[in-house]
Amino acid sequence: MSGLRLGVNVDHIATLRQARYAGMPDSKNAEPDPIIAAAMCERAGAQGIVTHLRSDRRHIQDRDIDRLRQNIMTKLNLEMGNTPEIVDVALRIVPDEVCLVPEKREEVTTEGGLDVVAQRKELEPTIKRLQTSGIRVSLFVDPTLEQIDAAHELGVEMVELHTGKVANAFSEKIEKQELENLQAAAKAGSELKLQVNAGHGINYSNIALINKIPHLTELNIGHSIVSRAMVVGIENAVKEMLAAMADYKA
Ligand code: PXP
């Protein structure tokens, strides 16, 4: 078993449910249920469950968050934008971890990391309030040394490196450059005693590349696992990803 841990993002289980039942939130037929899926991921060996409560509630709903909080046996990592409404939800349910992400209404999924350097003033009070409630805080950042330094200065416990560019690189040159950026950022984070995680766009093919980033503690993966679950079932999808991560050497 590799030392690298897996957090499974269950948002897209809710995306599928909302495609049919968005207008019928109390329907007994509303399926698939992200809470059942989360329990199955844990049973298959996932070390955490990740979910993003978006301001527009396009997939995960408030009721899902409450039920996830009550039922998860491993740990709950809540991804969220830094807005007063969502911060209040986090302070009410107290997830084990929060990962602060940028959030744009029109985006399909999170695009790019937080600009911690530019948003230092807005981030600082939120980080303090979350930490005072016992929540460990992560910042989702692009792999640059400036962002890692700024995250460290803000006193967070973790950073999550945005792997979207390497995952979607359309040339070997870009892939190589992005991998080098990720490797350097992970090293810098580790030297600053930050826990370094990674996520976004990781799938069963590019995991071999992600395994080349040193100093990682955790990968947070959603779309590829949920997609594979349609074919092989969610427990098998999780087990296959854990097996692919087993080659990892920090
Ligand atoms: N990590 C963060 C911070 C994210 O915003 C997302 C997308 O919700 C993920 C990981 C998972 O990305 P994917 O669904 O591409 O695996």
C-alpha cells in the first residue's frame, strides 16, 4: 500500500441526481445518493471524502452536506469559495478540512488556483475563523513558488496543487514544463512544512505522471472515478485508482 492517500470527490454523483430531480428535492426516488456512494468509497479504501458546496448549488445540496457530515467515517474535506454564506455553512457543520478554491459562476469546474498573493487580505480572516473552529485549512493553488510562500505566510496547514494543466497538456513540452512546476512547488511546500496535496483532472492514464511529483500526502479525485464507476461500479473504480497510486514514492 502506497503512503499516498485518496480523497474521492462525490460531487458528480449529485450532478447525475440533479439532472433528473433538481426540481423535486424531497422525492424518495432521488438517486443516485452521494452519501451512499461516499460510504462505498470508504469501504473500498478511500481515506477521505471531498465535496464542493457551490454557491449556485448545481450539484451538492445543503442537505447532502449535513448527511455527509453525519455519516462519513474517514474525513470530510469541504471545497468552497470564500463567500460569507458558504463560510457560515462550514462553521456550522465543521468539516475536518476546508479547501478554499476560486469559484466563478459560469465555469464548468474550478478553473485555475486561488490567487493567494492578491487575495491575502480577504483570505486571512476566513482562514483564522475556520482554524479557530478546529478545521484544518488548505488553499488550492497553481504550482508557483509565490503562491506557496503566500500560503505559508497565511499559516494554513495544507496546499493543494492544481494539476489541471499537466492533466490536460496538449503537448509533451507543456506536460514536461508543468510537471517541473509541480515538482518544484511540492518541494517548496514540503520544505515550509506544509502538507502538500494535489488534485484536478487526475485520471487512470495521467496518474503515472502525477506519481512523479514528490512530497505528496493526498490526491483528491472526482470526475474520473465517478465516470469509471458507471462501468465497473464505484468500489472497483476506487480500488483501481488506489492500485495505480501504489507505485508512488514520496
Ligand atoms: N480538487 C479541487 C480543489 C477541485 O476543485 C476539484 C474539482 O471539484 C477536484 C480536486 C477534483 O477534480 P476532478 O473532478 O477533475 O478529479
